[in-house]
Amino acid sequence: MGKIRHIAIRTNEQEKLRDFYMKTFDMHQVHKEGTGRAIYLSDGYLNLAILPGVPGKRDRIDHFGFAVDDMDDAGRKAAENGGSSKMAARPRDGRFAEYRIADPAGIGIDLSEGGWKV
């Protein structure tokens, strides 16, 4: 069974959103890639990525991630149920997911057998 362990939010005010989640929900920062790059927070269970905003677009949830036991099985089931039929490899640059698929609405879903930093 897959378990949600990662959510990503796009915003033009990353530090403000980081501070909100840290002060309001006692989350802690587990990784930062540099100015204008992703900031990763955790509550010890779930990983929250705060990504830079996209000019002209509103702040929004960008994608979320499931920890899975079997990557191939998860990809097969996604395709059988109307999602993407291709698992796109993710860059190995600290994003902590191995592949991405999409649901029927086109929303990105990261898949990881290794999990996210919490």
C-alpha cells in the first residue's frame, strides 16, 4: 500500500511560507538547495517542499509523493486506472523521488521506494 509522504507547494514567498509552517506546526527544515530553490520541511513523518513560484501563476499545490514498496507495480496500477502510462525518471539532485507519474487530471505524483528526508 502506498502512503503519502511528500507534498510540494509553489509560492512566490518561500521564506514567509517556510516560517508559517515552522512556527504554526512546529515543522523543521531538513534541506535547502539555495536562494530561489526548494526548501524542504518535515514534521518527522511527512516531507513538505516549498518550491519557487511561477511568474503569473497563483500559489498552489504542485505535486505530492507516495512512498511505495514496488515502483513497477505502482506504475502499472496507475496506467490501468487512467493515469500516465509512463514513469518519468526524476533528476538525482536531492528531490528524494525516483520517478513521477500523473493522475488522470494531470497532477504529478512522485514515487519513491527510498522515501523522503524527514
